[in-house]
Amino acid sequence: MSLVPPVATPPMTKPESTSTTPVDKDWWRGAVIYQIYPRSFQDHNGDGIGDLVGITERLDYVAQLGVDAIWLGPFFTSPMKDFGYDVSNYRDVDPVFGTLGDFDRLIEKAHALGLKVIIDQVISHSSDKHPWFQESRSSRTNEKADWYVWADPKPDGTPPNNWLSIFGGSAWTWDSRRMQYYLHNFLAAQPDLNFHNPAVQDAVLADMRFWLDRGVDGFRLDTVNFYFCSLGLESNPVVKPEDFNASTAPAVNPYNFQEHVYDKSRPENLEFLKRLRALMDEYPGRTTVGEIGDSQHQLEVMAQYTSGDDKLHMAYTFDYLGGAFDAGHFRKAIELTERDAPDGWICLAFSNHDVVRHVSRWAAHANKDAFARLTATMLLTMRGSVCLYQGEELGLTEAELSFEDLVDPYGIEFWPEFKGRDGCRTPMVWQANAPMGGFTTAAKSWLPVPSDHMLKAVDQQEKQNDSLLHHYRTTLSFRKQHPALVRGSIETLDAPDGVLMFTREGGGEKLLCAYNMTENVISVPLPAGLVVRSIGAPGSVGEPVGGVLSLPGFGSFVGAVA
């Protein structure tokens, strides 16, 4: 067994502040964050892959949307087995994306435009090409021998337990150098770091400090509940097929056959998150948002990780990234979040780089434009901070790619039942009549640009006053004008089947929000004694008549409560 128990570690020193400008430490609370997948946003150097200079060139567009921050996917040095989520150097930029100087210029321009910059921090695992792992695997006695999770085989030579990789197969790979197995919750090329070792914690926090000193405003923490596994390496219990929850892994993935009580979401993680928060608090106004991948205990884990003011600032779960588009489901998710994490803070998202784009995932009908407008308004009026994924504001659908076009190892493993993540990662479309949609000057981009996406290009929607892009802009502006929508409380209300209705209250105002999540016209009786008036919300229907609100299919209403 090569795990070591935690020991006390000294606190980190606090840097001196040279700024006299007051810092809004809670800017992230209710902020709207625009997620950029660097490989697919804008290619500057013509190699078919997006880069940091390209992102910098497009920051004016992002700022004009009216968002508060950007979240950059990984751009660190990497062999790209998982497209940057396998890091071999946490303190440098991969040449495919540019240089540290390019990053510094990106930060400078973003801040000049009033945009905060959040970067993806992938510390649950590294690349197997990272010098730490190269040293760790070289022997059982080297200085980094316990920096990764190593274990002896069972007497018959098989892995130490039944843990599974999300990407398929066992979570253990045999290493002939050490004659031991190492743990990897994802690809074999992504060995898991051993957070039970205080030296590992020190090292990853030092790498985060490097970027804080460089000016980043926060971190999106990839798979934040995977940092620790059980010291006992017990096998996970089996889940019955009727109890499967496929929100973390696709239904065809045997990962769903286990209740993951020993390989993730361990209680030891709370103490590390406190160390991480202590680092963040040395830099006023910086924030953290954690990705919680745990279909069985996600709300419980989110509540633990965001409670109080000594762990994560906020977290997001897969309630809206994998659940059904159903008013009952949404109401339950809102109520459970308010009940189980009353002092926590959720980061809401309908789409991101890991899931089918929500217009395709939820809209099995032809009325995708009305649906996209409804979901935009819903997302931007629910309680929490918000992540918008690049192209969401254009109504981009999931790209239909052939097997030959796939590069995602996850999709290649489970094709065709699960087609992977490439369909949501195709390049951004800027110009309808330009080759590759204006994303690159190369003859071929790293993923194809779907022809149907060209019709939704930025330059086309800019010219249409009623386009979805303009709807996002006006809704984002509307949100900022109403403090109840940014940081106010939320209370769900009874409504007919298919309608989600709630109030938001704060900043001296109370708003009623009602959404018809179906294609059919629905009459919504307002609660007795509730008087509301229209306040010009984008896409909102007119005034209620006789205490009844008539909502067309995929219609919405946001009004002020008298």
C-alpha cells in the first residue's frame, strides 16, 4: 500500500496588496460567466486549432454580450490525450495555444474590458508525461513515490479492487517499472494524484498561486470531488439496474453499475478545500467554482463543499446538464438546492463542453428558436451564477459527426450508443460566407464546422434585430437592471403541469417568473391576491387578465409583484 496519512502543514504567507481600489469580494455571486473552449473559439495562426491570441481578438464580442467573466478551458502544456485535461506542466502554455506572454496580454485586455478571467484547474490527476509521474513510477523509494495512488495486485495479479474508469474499463493500470497498479479515474494517461500526501497538496496549491500572481480571477475546478479516494481501497458496492442514474456517465457505461462511495466524494476532501480557500482568500476578489460529478450524492456534496465561507465559493452539478426538460424536475431541483444547501451557491449551466448542447438534448421538436429563447430567459432568471457555453447564444445544435471525424477518446470507446463530446466542441461560427465560418484560415480545422451552423453565424445574427443573439444581449442587460435576479432569493409556486413558476426577491423588488416548458398554450392562474405588472422583459407576454396569465408554447412572463 503506497498511501500515506495527512499531517499538519504550515499556512501560506499572504502577499502584500498594492491596490487601493475597493475590491468587490462577492462579484461572482450572481455573475454570468462565458465559457470558452480554447481549441474551438478562434484560430489566429492558421493551424486549424484555436489559440489565446484568437481569444484575445474576440474579447470585444464577449464583452458586448454583457457577461461578467470568461472561463477558459485548459491551455496548459499537455500531450492532448484528453485535449488539455491531461496536464504535463501546470505553469506553462502549450505551444498549440501560444505563450505565457499571450496569456498575459489576454488577461490585460479582458480586465480592460471589465471581464474577469477564470481558468480551468485540473488537479485531481495529471498527465502520465508530467515529471512528477515520471519520477513516481521510476521506483518505490524515490522522493515522489507516494505522489500518485499506487497499489499492489491481488494474489492472482488482478487490480486491487473493482473501481472503474469513467472512460471505460478498470480504473487501474499495471506499471511494469514499479510492479504495481496506479489509479486513473479517466484515461490511463491521466494518473490520479495522491491528495493524502501533504506534499502533493502543497505542490498543486503552489501551481495555483502561480496563476493568481499572474492575475487570474478564479478557478473552475475540474472533477473537484475526485481528489481523494479511500485509504482502505475498498471495492464499491453494486447498484441495481433499476437504480441507475446516468447523469455522470452515459447509460451504456458500466461506471453506472457502482455506487462510488470509496473512489470519490470522500470526507477528507473538505479539509483540503479549506486549504484551497485559505489560498484564495489571500487574493481578495478571487473565486472558485467546482464541478461535482456525482450522480448519487451531488446535492449533498455541493452543500458540503459550498457551506460557510471556508471552502468553495460555488459549485455546479448535473441537475440541468443531464436531467429532463420538465417543469417538475426543475422545481424539485430548485427546492432541493434551497433546502439542502441554504447557504451555498450554485452555478447554473444548461450546456458545456462535456454534454450534448441543450437545444439538441431537450428540443426534440421543430420549434427550436422559441425553445432557445425560453431557456435563455429561464437560465438568466433562476437563482445562482450562470455559465453560458460558447455558441449557446447563437442557438448552436449538437454537431452530427461521422466516426471518422471523432477525436474524443470517450466517444470512440462507446460509439455509436454514446457519440462522445466532439459534437458540442466544434468551432465557433463567426462569418456565414467565410471558409470554416471565419474560425480559421486553414484548409481543415481540428473538428469539422457543420454546414447548418453557418446559418447561425455571428455576422448573420448581428444584422437581425430579433435574432437569438440579440435576445441574449437584451436579457443579460435586463438581468443586470434587476438586483432580485442577480442575488435575490427564490421561491417556487404552484402552477399547472408543464409550467415552472417562481418569485425572485431582493434589492427592494419582487419579481414573478413563469415559464411554459411545453409546446401548448397554457392558462396559469396567479396565486390569490398576487398583483403583477409587465416590466418589459425580453420575450415576455403581456399583462395577466383577470388573474390569469396566458402563456403560448415556450412562452415566458417576468413581471413585478405589486
